[in-house]
Amino acid sequence: MSLDRPLRIALLSYRSKPHCGGQGVYVRHLSRELTALGHDVRVLSGQPYPELDDGVTLEKIPSLDLYNDADPFKAPPLRQWRGWIDALEVSTMWTAGFPEPLTFSLRALRELRSRRGEFDVVHDNQTLGYGQLGIQAHGFPLVTTIHHPITVDRRIEVEDATGWQRLSKRRWYSFVGMQGRVARRLRTILVPSQSSADDIVREFGVRRSVIDVVPLGVDTRFFHPRPDVARVPGRIVCVASADSPLKGVPTLLRAAAKLATERDVSLTIVSRPKPGGPTDRLVDELTLRDRVTFVSGIDDTELARLLSSAQIVVIPSLYEGFSLPAVEAMAAGTPLLASRAGALPEVVGEDGDAGRLIAPGDPEEMAAAIADLLDDDAARARMGAAAWQRVQERFTWRAVAEATALRYIEAIDAAQSRPGRPGPP
């Protein structure tokens, strides 16, 4: 098959939060650019639902939404349960597990198995539930994006926990075993970086031959240099899930506390930490309440302007499979300071060119690097210009969509050539 006709694409995402977490961002921009290429894209998503652009159809695959921000971990009355998948979802939550990858995959299988003639290809965004194997078995060409193996998140969070919390974390991440078993049986896997590919091979035991690297992109309609936005002296910005140990926010807070004793700095973190949670408590312990601002729920324009107002953006993560916040900061032409962890060196490039790379988890080195950049106007200007150039050369969503569509064709051709498989609908 060739790209001489539009493809009918089912894009699956078990949760698609619009402005954080990466999955909703990926689904929105990939679906928009695939549509712009002439393809018909239907996004099948659980809650939270994504924000999608004109021309992309959302088909809701509702869960019980047990982890919503307003009232998490509260099951609806029994009369509102719709069958055995709902019962599985609630019982897994009640026993401290995280059911959504499995239960969404089963709902997606139930939805798709009677619709073989409606889609040329199914693209799963890191659900990796047993239902995906059923979709593959029903003859659908299946392409799966794995941003990074969640075993890394599990390891870091378990190491960060103490006492009974370790057992709780292990139970929460029990779905990871399923994801590894599913990943090993998939035929086409897309990953955003070479680092992520290596980690998936090592952590999940996936064959390297089924993995293709397709870097992610940035929406340059919003994220681009903005000469009309003034840089605020001493402003540092970070976009990260504040309470996730993986994201390294405590390291940044400790570095900010050290800097605050020497100079006038402010830190804006795009996140919503849990009141009374570990990040909220650490802000008070470090007496940073008047220096740190948390913002959440902002749209792309507001985020882009915030990044453009910073003198430095910091990505303190202990691991990243890619890092959309890093690319967004680079697109804004803002000097970037990032951990030498996971795929961040691939994203940032050579140390000192488009950004600085430092050891993960070291607040002393981070504070020193931030101070050096704040004191060097010429270096910041040079790095910001190089960052914007790097984005234009490597990280556009149109390039992501074009590369992904080619993988769809390869998956469709491979499915049609397997003995006993149906031809094109």
C-alpha cells in the first residue's frame, strides 16, 4: 500500500489530559497534523478527554473516571456500573492498583472488534493493555507508541518511598508487568528517542527490530521566540509534575533556596502540587513561599508567553523518554538547563550549544549552573538562538505525522502479507 489515498486511523489514548503529562499533547498535535495531511483521524479516549483541533473526531470511551481531579478515588454507586469491566476497574482501585491501562484496552477492544471495515490502522498511545493483543488478533494493523518504559517510573518512586509506601507503590505499578508482556508481542513500536528505544529493549525485553525512532514535535504556532515579551530578571521556569519523584522538582527547589540567599530570583513551576503534599511541604521547609509560584490550567498561548518571559527554563528530571517541555522552551528561544538523564541529551544536543546539561539530582551543581547563566547575557542570547534553530531543524509535528504515516503503511502491508489475514477493507 502507498500513501496515494487517505488512511482511516483510530488513535487510542487511555487518558489524554490536555496540558500536562504528555499523552494529551501528543494525541492533539499528531491527530491535527495527520488530518492536515489528508487522513481521517478518530481519537478514541478515556477521561480526561483531549482537546482536539477542527477536523479530528473524538469518540469517548468512558471509564468510571476514578482519578478525576475533583473527587479522586471515589467509586460511583453500584447502580451506575455498566458491566464486568467497571467492576474490574473499581476492585483494582479498591486494592490499591491502577486499572486504567487494562480496562481502557478492554473497552477499546469491545468497541473496535465489530468495526474492522471502518479503519485501516489502529495506533495505540502507550496503553499496552491485553485488549491491544485482541485488537491485533482481530486483524487490525496495530502501531503502538511507547514514550518510555514505566518500569523506570516505578523504580524511582519505590526507591523514593519508605515503609508501607513501598508496598503501596509496587501495587500501584503492578500494571507494568502486563505492559511488558504486551509490548513483547507487538509488531510495530514507535519511540521518541534512541534512549527510550534502548530502555524499552532492556526493561521490557522487546526485540530491537520492531522499534522505530520518531522524535516528537512542538507546535510552533504558539511556541516561538516572542520579542514583544520582556524577559523578567531572575525568573526561572519549570514545567513538570511537581509531586512526581521522576521529575526532580525537589532538586530544583533546593537549588532555588541556595540561589535565594545570594541573589533575587523567582521560580515559576507549571504544575498543581497536592496541598500538604511533599512538594508543598518542601517549599515551606526551604522558606521559599515568597519565591515560588505554581500555575496550572493555562493554555498554549499563556504557557508560551511564560516560557518567553523566563531568563532560564530548567528541566530537573531524573529520567525522560523525550521531554516536550524542553522542546517547548527551546522553541521559545529560552536558554535551557537540563539533567543529563534519559533522552534529554538527545533533545538538547551538545552541552553548551542550545542548552546546558548537568548531573541529575545535584542541587549544588544546578544552583551554580543557573547562577553562571544568569550572569552571562551573551551566553543566554547565543543559546536561545541555537535552541530555536535546533527546533526548526528537528522537532516539528508535521515531520512527526509524515514519519508516523509511513509506519502505518508498513504495518498495513505487513498485516496483509501474513497468512490468513484479511486484505484491505
